[in-house]
Amino acid sequence: MKVDSTELGKYIKEIRGTFESSLKALVDIPSVSVDPEHKADVERCAQFGAELLRSIGAKATVVPTQGHPAVMGELIKDPNCPTVALYHHLDVQPADADEWKSPPFDMTVDNGIYSGRGSTDDKGPALTGLYAVLWASRHNLPLNFKFIWELEEEIGSRSFASFLKSNKDHLQADSVLVSDTIWISRDCPAIPYGLRGLQGMLLRLKTGVKDVHSGLAGGLARNPIGELCQLIADLYDARTGKVKIPGFYDSVRPSSQTELSNFQKSGFTVDGFIKSHELSSVRTQDPLEAVQRIWSQPTFELHGITGGYSGPGIKTIVPYQAEAKISMRLVPDQDPAKIMELVTSFVKKLNADVEVIPQDSLRPYLGDLSGRFAQAACTAMTEAFGKQPAFVREGGSIGAAVTMHEVLKAPVIFLGLSLPEHGYHSVNECYDWQQASGGIKMLAHYFCELCN
Amino acid sequence: MKVDSTELGKYIKEIRGTFESSLKALVDIPSVSVDPEHKADVERCAQFGAELLRSIGAKATVVPTQGHPAVMGELIKDPNCPTVALYHHLDVQPADADEWKSPPFDMTVDNGIYSGRGSTDDKGPALTGLYAVLWASRHNLPLNFKFIWELEEEIGSRSFASFLKSNKDHLQADSVLVSDTIWISRDCPAIPYGLRGLQGMLLRLKTGVKDVHSGLAGGLARNPIGELCQLIADLYDARTGKVKIPGFYDSVRPSSQTELSNFQKSGFTVDGFIKSHELSSVRTQDPLEAVQRIWSQPTFELHGITGGYSGPGIKTIVPYQAEAKISMRLVPDQDPAKIMELVTSFVKKLNADVEVIPQDSLRPYLGDLSGRFAQAACTAMTEAFGKQPAFVREGGSIGAAVTMHEVLKAPVIFLGLSLPEHGYHSVNECYDWQQASGGIKMLAHYFCELCN
């Protein structure tokens, strides 16, 4: 099928008001999945998500899980038509209002820029998908649509596998479209075919039951923060990022020459990366090494150390406990469970008193960038944004993608719309109409391509 | 002069009610000098301190300084009599009420145990001194008394030197008595003749302006907490406590055989130390090495690392800044300024981006345990507690002691009353009537000895 560009342009213009009011209503619900205090908000967000699905004529159900609910929707044209499942998530990262320019849960619209937590990750792209499907439905495209809107993506998709398995028959599709990835830059669209996995852990050390006076006890008392620092320095070299855990890199699948060549042609620049993340410096200036570091190499990351004194200045105590918050991004073919074993045994060898507490675990993903779905995605993105997308990997983790690939046995296509400056997980997260309108256009083309 | 033991016993019994109500009134004022929010409480505590001095017939003045005020008092018998200056401090460490068994600023009395912040450090000993002077005054001892009650001891005695210099003439004394030190255990009284100094510092590293997504940026973005951990591991070995900064130990004065022999006879046991500080293990089991570690060896101590995520579980961000809160206890003849230079240049060599911010600085002190004041102290303690005190050093720092020794040019005698289980700087700090009553007895004997 061919897209009538003039008509599509008119539709996009008309839908803008609806898109913006729906997005504001959605962003204004603080669906912070990690925070038990927001449990009711997450539930409310799911219910509102279902209403939005119904508003375009889809059937929608809020499905309870062991954790937060998931939203399931469908818009069936004809059982004999091919089916596209659209995956998005409606839960968001926490946000500390004090650090934001405008309140994170009171979305502002300024010259086509939508600021608020979840605007780009992933509520904006979810609505972009929704209103592209509405267009397809109004134009009687011979396609069925299914919607999978998760509310536990930011906490490692804990209940997603069991939700998907239980509702497998309802969610069966010929292909899955995921829109939760990020371009290289506004001028460099990207289609990723691989995701990093994740293994989180806490390292905890307790050497007493209360802080003690650093004059009276210092020198003889152990210092749990100091010992964790030393342990961490033995686990990885923070200056280079190199992980020192024996066997850590053993299962890393080397990149092919084609992949490296694609990486090199992706349009990624170190300066662009530094600018969009507002960093003062990074670990390398070499662009190829840089993209490998964020796309195809595993990491060891320290998110925080708690314990001891955290107020202004110093407090002369020897702390009695400390906890290091860590996660490792993993790449094919690293297995999170195996990595957890390697880390635990190495930690125990270095400091037997340190407790190793596994956290969220997500497997890495490496898809295949060939076949009709991938080709359709490439064509659609080129049509909509006037630029050929780069074929890259993505450094983040979408556990749901791996699960959908396995349970639904359907190809997973990543058609992301977010930009680095949209600030995934950062303060002042935003999305914009340029990406949303281009996204509706891209998806309209994509759906039409699938009808050919 | 001789002490009439029966009469002294009667006095102590009678004064108990006054002592306890005064202590409660004093402890209930949250005079937390480090916290700007408690500025008015610190001021109120100074005023109340002056009232307490007046209640025993002394003249008292609250003296403003650049920081918190100091309290100055005197009870002059006869200008021709020798003068004893008593130093105490009325400011206290912060206290997090959630962690305490009973509210830190609402003193409880339970079977002669006084629980509350500041009860042992140093409000209880201050009142012990006060009511011993009242006894001396009532018995017309040929002694003059001066009181120096500081309110900035817990923040490094920032204004003390200038206060002392400005009021030198008023505060002139033949000897200074300091009661802010700790025994080995309830059965092992101790008279320290040395104190460790202190040099605090913050190590700060900023690598961006906001937390960024650890999937999108992890591997390429620098991790300031990781880099500080690595730096700290290069500055000291947390497992052994050994400082790796070149030149750090160069000025440490070795202990004489006599001193080591005194240390060995002090009654210190590693098990007792572990028990009183409620530790799970310590860096050595050897008692002589243990006491050197806390009395005569310098330390490197990490009080906390801030930056990054500190909530429950993990948050997959790369933090953009981190601050390590550190202090080093110093021993004779280490010079805080020189140590600060050594650390700064070593840090700059290891990681040039790390900012080194000096904090409070206190010089170490080593007095002489001979002469009539020391002998009087020893006799008094033996009389009051039935046990010969050990001659030891103290691991803590009392900057004021060094300053008084220099400005007043008078010998400084440490007659502490606190016990390890009283929990200096810890939760559930307490003091007890056994030490307070013994303390009044000890000081009565000490004052009488000074009249001989």
C-alpha cells in the first residue's frame, strides 16, 4: 500500500491537540514503579492506559500480575490479516522535583517540547504508536494490532514473563514493534538490533551495630566503606572501565567487521555524546572505541555507596555498615546467572565478610537485521525523516524484548524515537512534537509496508 | 588538706538531685554545634551554662565569638591562692532520634544511668566538675576556680584560640583540668597525657551536571564514585589501615619502651574494646598493637561517600558527582598543614580532577606525666575509685587542650570520667551516677591535694 502524504500530513496536524492532552494526562500520573508509595498511581496509570486504547476503538484489559498490572489491547480488522504487536511501557523512573526546572509530574508544553518524567521514556512513544494505529484503522489497513503496555519496565520487568506466558494466545502476533530506544542524534536516526542485558547487585558489609567515635576506635575498628572501596577497586578499574573479575569477558561475542563498519558509519561523535549527556569528559576520544563501550561491551557501574555520614562537612565517626549499589550491563553471550556466580566467588575471595545480594537481572539481546520487517522499518524511517537510519546496537536493556522474542516467537523490531537530549532517566526529561509527528508518519509508512 | 570522707559522702548524696535536674535541663537543650538550625539552641545552652555557674556563686559571662559563644566563669577565693581552670564543652554531636532507644534530647534517668546526647560528652563531666567546685567553695579550700565552657568543641574549636587569646588575662590559671577523656573500662581508670590531632578533608569529583542513564552512557561516561573508590584504595589499605600516602608516617614520634610498657599494663583488652563498641571484629587481636593503633598511630578514616543513588535497591544511573568525607587522626610530631600538603599533592598525582577541600584541623598533643599536678591527679583517682589509673594516650582530639597549653602556659591535666560503653558520638549516649559521684569525690581529693 502507498501512503497519501498530503492526507497523512493533515491527519498528523489534526491529531496534535489530542496527542498533547493525552500525553499530559499520562505524564501527570506519577507511575513510579520502583516506589511502593506510588503503587496506586501505577494502577491508575494502567487504567488510564486502557481508556486511551478504548478511545481509538481498541478492546483493552488491565491484567493483574504478581507486581504491577499490565495493559493488553487489540484492534482486530480481520483474523486473516497479519498482526503487529506494539510494546511500550507506562511506568517511569523516580524524579526528585527539587532538581527539575519544572515539576516532573505536571507536564509543560513549550514550543513543541513536552517536559515531564516519562515523556520520552516511554509514554510519548506509546502515544505516538497509538495515534499511528488510529490512522491505520481509519484507513482500513489490512492489519490487526495488539498492544502490550507494561508497568514494570523500570524495575526489571519482574512479572512480564509470567504475564506474557499466561496471555500468550491473546497476544500472538507476526511481529513485535518496540519503541523505547534512542537515536544517535536528531540528525542521525538509528535502528538498533541488539540490547545489553543487566545484572544488578548490592555489596553489603557490616562491621558493628552503630557508628563509633573515630578518635576512640579509629585505627583498630574496621571501616566498611573503606573496605568496600578497596573491593570495588579490585573488581574494576574505574578510570578505564575495565572489569577485573576473572572470566567476566569470556563469553563476550566479538563484533563482525560488518558490524564495526556499521558502527563507524553511524554518525556517532564523541563530542555529540558529551554534549547531549552534559559530561565534562569521557573515557575515550576514539569514536569506534566509544560506541563499542556503550553498545557492544559490558560494563561495571557503581550507582552509589550508602552508610556513614551524608550531611554537610565531615562527622568523625567510623561507620558500622556500608552498601555499594552496582549493576553490570551485559552483552551477548554473557549469561546474567553465570556472571553473578563469577562476581560472588571473586568477592568472597577478596573479602569474605561482604554479602553479595543479587538484584534485577535481564538478558542481553541480539536480533537479526534482515528480512521484510527490518527492511520495512528502514524504508519507513527513511520516508518519514528523510534520512537512512544507522544499524546499531543499544546500550540499554529492555528485558521485555528478549521475553517477547522467546514467548511469542516473533521478530522484534526496534523503532525508537527518543533523542539523547531527551534525558532518559535524567532530570528535565522531555519529548517533542518533531519526533512524535515524524514517528506517526514513520509508523504509518511501516504499517503500509507490512501490507505489501 | 585532708578530705573528710564521711562529710564528702554526705555532700555527694545531697547534691544528687540537683546534679540530675541540672543535667537533664542541660541535655534537653539540643546544642548541636555543627547544625546551623541549632544555632539558637547552642546560644541558649551557653546562657543556661552561665546560670548554672552563677547557681554555685561564680561570676559568669557568655562571650560572643566569630562562631558560637563561649562561657567564662570564676569563683575567686583570694587572689593569692593558686588557680585551677576547668575546661569542658557544652556543644554536642548530632543525633538521629529514629536510631535511639529514647529521644536523644529528652534525658531519661534509669537506675542511675543518664541517657541522652551530650550526657557523657561533655555535659555530665562539666556538671561533675561544677558540683565538685561547689564542695570546695563550701569548705573554703584556698583555691580560685575558673571555668572555660566551650560550645564549638565538636566542630574543631574554630573560634577557641581567638577567644582564649582575647580573654587570656581573665582566664590565667596555674593549671588546667580537662575532663573529656575516656577510661579503658569501668575497672581500669586512665589518665591520658597525649591526644591525637585531626585533619579533615573532602575529596570531590564532578564529571557532569546530572545523573545519566547507565545503559545509554555506561562504559563511556566516567563514574565519579568508582574513581573516588579507586583513589581511596590508593590512599590507604582499608583492611590493615595502613596509609599509602608518601611521607605520611615520617614525623611520627616513636614510643619509648616506658610508654609501651605502660600501654601493656593499662588493662586494655581487645575483647573489652570489641564489646564496648559492639563491633563484630577488629584489625588486630594483639593488645599492644591494638592500643598503638588507637592511641599513638595516625589513621585514615572514611566517614561517608555521597553522590549517586541512596534509596532502596539500585537505580541504573551513572552519577555525575561524588564526595568522600575523610579525616586523619594525627600523632606527635605530625603537622596537620604538612599532612594536608602531602595528601593534596598525592591526590593530584593520582587523579588530577579530584578537588581536595581541607576541613577542621587540630594539632596532636603530648604532655608530660610528672610533677605535682600529675601526681595529685593520680592520687585523687586512686582515692576516689580504689584503683591506680593507667597512664595512656587518648585516640581522640581536643584542640582546646593544645591551645590552652600554649596560650595559658599552664600544665593541662586530663581527668576524664567517661567509659567506652557511654558511647561518645554514638547512638544511646549515656553517663552514670557511679562515674559522676566518683568524679566529684576524685575532684574533691584533687583540689585538696593542690592545697598541700
